[in-house]
Amino acid sequence: MFFIPTLPFLDSSIDFATISFIAALLILSLFSICFIFHLRFKSRSSCHLQNFNSLWTVRFLFVFFITFWALTELLRLPLFRRRYFYPLLPQLTVPQQANLCKVHLVLSLGFFEPGFLVTLLFLLDVSVKKTTPRSFFSVFFVLASCLPIFLLQVYFVFFPDSKRRFPELFHRSWFVSWNSDDHKTVLCAYPLLSTILFGVFGAVFSLSFLLSFWRVVSHVINKALKVRIFALALTVIIALPLQILFMGLSVLWTPDKTGFDGVALFVFLSTFTCAVVGEGILVIKPIADSLAAEEGARGDSYRGSSHGERSSRRPLCTL
């Protein structure tokens, strides 16, 4: 293991920075949800928007996963638990704090992050299809895709029998640290086994994403749209492997070391970047373009109303 001296003020600064990023992401998610429902309401009186709005449930699910991933990340931060969590609830025991770390691990790496990545892939894949799957099928497809890794994470994190055959490094999801007041604080960690499971998911996802990416690019002619698609692909293909790499490197330090805090921050920022770029490219920008196109179509309909012309075709690409 590498030795880096523990700096308490730096640890608190990293936690505070993480909380600030989470707050910004929650605000962006709230803005995205408002955009989705604004489009939903306006589509009732617009044929063009009704065609585009067929994916509103999937976009809402995408933002839902990102929002709850961000909220789950708060559970692993000692600064948040100490200042905002404990004043509302009685002081938690060490086993209860350890269970919070396990819940964070299972929900973050087993459900919410895989969920928004699979939804991102689904939105990219259906963007150039002539017909859109029904909402029920779309939600079922996303949830079914996340189920295997979720169940595996639950098994290896919560069931003691699964841990006996592996060294502690493979299943250590929490660590007890003593502060200057001889007070116990439970710090969350990334077990190597959970990292391997998520890495397998990331490899399968990356291959599927690249195949979908090339299929979409081959159908898109608009240069501005191609730039957005390339930006999304570049972000995902770089950020996801970096996240898995930093999670693997985190086992070189115990969670009470500054080196671990720095690596954990990079893990968070990798997913944070995917979430921000995904919401911008797959939710906010296409909805804004669709609303602008509807305003333009409405103006054209007024100018060409004598001919009774109105387009109701589905857009070539819904990104």
C-alpha cells in the first residue's frame, strides 16, 4: 500500500466538494424533469410533439436513476452523515453505519448507475428507429437489464457465506476510523469483488454502446447532431473505464487515508460527468430543439394554412 499522510482538513474539503457537485446535479435533474413535463403537457395539442414525446417515460426514468444515484452517494460521506443525517436521527451504531455503506454500494453500483447507463444506451439506440417501443416494454427492458448485477451485488455484499472464500480486500465495504475525540466513524469502501462485478458490466455495456454508437452515426447527416453524439460517446467511453480503474486503485489505501479520498473523488466525478453530459445531450437539448421546431412548424402552418399542410412525421433522430 502507498503511504500518504492523513490530512483531516483535506478530507472535509473533498466531502464538501462532493456535496456541492451532488447539489448541482440535483438542480440539473430538477430542471430536466421540469423540461420533460413541460414537453408532456405541450404535446397534448401538437402532433409533432406527440411523435417526439413517445420517449418521455424513458427520459424520466433516466433522470430518476441519476437523481437517486446522487442521493445515494450522500450516504457514503462522513461529513454529510455527521452534519445532516445524525441531527435528524439518533446516533447510529457501528453495525448500522456499516449497513449504510453496504446499502450505498448495492444501490449505487448495482442498480442506479447501471440503470441510468442502460437507459442512456436505450435512448441512443431507439433514437434512429422508425417506431418507438411502448413505455411498459422500455421500462421492463431497463429494469431487467439491471437485475443480474443488482442481485450479484446484494449476494456478495450482504451474505456472509459468500465472503468466506475471499480475502478481506475483496469484500471490505466499510472501515472503522477513530477521530481525535476517540469517536468511531464508519468509512465506506469499494470492495474489489464489487469492482470486478461492475467492471464486467462496464465491459459488456461499452461494447453494446459502441455498436449502437456506430449505427446511430451512420444514420445521422446533421453535423451538429453528430458532434453531440461524438461528445456523448467520448464521455462515456473515457469516464466509465476511468471510474472502474480508480475503484480498483482504491484498495491500495484504507478509507481513512487521504489517498483513498482522492481516488474516491475521481470515481464520483467520472460518473458525475456521464450523468451531466447524458442529461444535457439526451434530455435537455433534444427537448429544447423539439420545442423550437414546433414553434417554427406552427409559424409555417399559419403561413401555409390555405393549403392545409402540416407535417406529422416522426423526426429522423430524437437526440
